[in-house]
Amino acid sequence: MNTAIITGFEPFDSDSINPSWLAVNALPERVGACQLTRLLLPVSFKNAFARLEEAIDTCRPDLVICTGLAARRTSITVERVAINIDDARIPDNDGFHPIERRIDYAAPDAYFSCLPARAICEKISEAGLPAAISDSAGTYVCNNVMFRLLHLIANRYPKMLGGFIHVPAT
């Protein structure tokens, strides 16, 4: 593995920081032999994945790990499933507020992550941090990005690994 994109989100819902971006921004440019591209995503149903897709098309990474905030969780959670639905509790940063809206009518109802969730959780736990597998990436922008990423991988980049990890509030 030579290249990876890792993403975090900008603040939203009147917060001044987003722990996902704080964590991503603190990463080095290289981890072992892997070159990391850090990417800040907007909290926007329309623009978040577009920014990620542009970076993927430019970098052609071997791995894409997206991260986001799950404020009510108490551990780092590796997401196993993304579903084909947008159902926002609050509007995104553009003011868009989808309710029970399919992401892509031509896509499956769900995609499973390409990441080895259990192995990732074990490594995080070995580092002394709480970690768990989650079977729901929610229905907000995080799930939208994960679903679109996995759809892109399934249809254009079948050798790429990708998935989503939620971090708790700081």
C-alpha cells in the first residue's frame, strides 16, 4: 500500500471544532511506507463526497478512510455498513435538510465496508483507546459519504479499500 486519503469534517451544528478533523490533521504525512493525503470535508450532502471523489480521481489511492464525529458515542467506532438513505436530524452546513431520501435510486440498499473492522478495533484497543464495531453509520452526511465512497469503489475502483470510522466528542 503506497497512498491513502484520510478525511475529517469541518465543524457543524454551532460547534467550533470537529474532533474528526483534529485527529486527521494531527496525523503525519507518512505512516510507514504509506503517503497520507489529509482532506477536510464540508458538512454538506451536496459537496462532501464531490470533494472526496475529486481527490480520489487525482490521487488514485490504495486506501480511503473517512472519519466523522459521533458525539453520543463513547468509543472510536469502525463502521461496517452504509445505507442508501439520507434522513437528517438537523440541516447540513448548507441548510439542506433531507428527510427519508434515497441517496441513489440505481444503487443497492446498503454496502459493507472494505475495511477489516475487527482487526482495526483490536489495534485501537491495543493502543489503549476504547473501540467497537458499529453497524450503523447513521443517516447524516457521514453515512452519505461512506455510501457514495463504497458505491464508487464497487463500480470504478474494485482494488481500493475504503470505509468510515467515527470518533467520539473530545
